[in-house]
Amino acid sequence: MEPANAIEITGLRKTYPGSNGGPGKEALRGVDLAVPGGSFFGLLGPNGAGKSTLIGILAGLVRKTAGSAKVWGVDLDEDPIGLRRRIGVVPQELNLDPFFTPRETMEMQAGLYGVPRSRRRTMEILDAVGLADKADAYARSLSGGMRRRLLVAKAMVHEPPVLVLDEPTAGVDIELREQLWRMVRGLNANGTTIVLTTHYLEEAEQLCDRIAIIGHGLLIANQPTRELIARMDDKALTVTLDRDIHAVPALLARFRATLETPRRLVLHYRARDVAVEGILEALREAELGIVDLSTKEADLNAIFLRLTREQTAA
């Protein structure tokens, strides 16, 4: 049976030793996290938040200090090799041997994971990532986008049910980014659980059905994407005026109003506290005529900054 959660982490801690006998650095400070099976899960956090340490522990590259971790029902302490067989990690770095072809790269990776020749799906996986026609070309001749896709194929060679992508589109152009996401969406649609770490917050908002945010080694949010956005219901109302003004009227100060141009006014409010009609009434009292208006919902960038600030303050 497939487990309800693809990844289960409880009380996970990691402390790196200090230099010259100094105090150690706590990278993870008791993280509890569950990633539902079949989900497209976002893991966000600033540099140094603990994301890479968490992924390294799951991949068997970092030794945890305390806590427990399971991938697809397999416990890290009880069966570390079995756990690694159930997870594939796509690193940020393009760590490919330039003198190996994609076919050779896949075959070598399959051998490292002990996949019998009769069960290897080298060409099937290369075809799935759009590299079947480059199977016998040297990796050094591949474009950056092709190399990224080869890394995904390499991580899938042992057919793991969980695929982790660590900052996969850092430094790549928009076209390549869209190609990669089409491919990864296809993997997810076919049942693979995807865990994505990224600094491109709009990607997480568009791709992920659930998002966790890590800050200073602690889990500070873990919710469905829509709920996370709704959690911070700040909105911005942009108003185009019928005449120039040179200062924000005092009647609008409570809406944290700013003047973008002499005719463009931006007012900020929380939907649960203020009705748009109240703002319009204040504009009328200030004797401002409206030519056009638009509202904008809070995005993940705003939520991310707010939550990490709150965590720092705590």
C-alpha cells in the first residue's frame, strides 16, 4: 500500500560542530513535517534557513543529530539504503561527466543503485525528458536546458516515488524554466511526489498545492497554497485619479496610502477589517475623483517576508 505521506519528519535536528571548540551551529531545530503522497510540495526559505540540510539528511549526505525521518514509509535509521532507493534528488549544480553520453550516465547511475539490466528503463526515461535523440551525444555537447533535464532523468533512474528538485531553475532563462516545469508537472500527474525548493516564489505559487516555509531552522508555516495566501489577507487598491495631487490626503492615512505618481494612489488594507466601500467613501470625502481602480491580492513574496520577520522577532 502507498503511504498517506511520502515524507514524514519528526523532531529533526542538526547541529554542525563549531570551529576551534566554539559553539556549534543549529541548522535544524526540531522540524516536524509531513509531505502528502502525490503532492507537488514547495519548501521555501532564505539562504541558511535549513532547506539544504534537510534535503541532505533525506538523501543520506548529512548525518542528523536527532529526530526521525521516513520516506515512503521507510525509516532512515532502520533502513537507510532502502530510504535512498525511494527518493531521487536533482541538485542545483550541473554535476555531469562531460565525457559520458546520456545513455552511459543513466546506465552507470542504474548500476550504482543496483537496478538489474532487465529492469532498466534508460531509453524510456530519456524519451520522457525529451533526450532520446541525444542518447549517444557527449554531455559536454548538450545545452544547459538539456543538461538540466538529464539531471532529472538521472534522479529517476531507480524509479523513486519521491523526487526532490533543489533550486532547479536558478540562473536559467524563462523558456528553459517553462520546459522544465512542463516535464515535472507530467511526472507529478503520473503519481510522483515532487518536492521543490526555490527562491522564485511565483513558481511555488503556480506549481505547488502545498507549501512549507523554513526560517532559522524552524518550520514556520505548512499549509495548502491557497490557505497560506489567505492567511495574510493584505490587499492593495490602486486608484487612478482625475487630477494631479502632490500629497496623500490626511483622510487616507489609515489606509497606508502612497502616491506612485501625481494621479496614481495605492491604498493598503485587510479585507477582513475594511470594506472597499469604506475606502471609496474616504476618497469621496477627500474630494478625489476616480477614473479607474484595481485590486491586487497578497502574494507569496509578501507572506514569506512577513512570516520570516515574525520568526526573527520571536
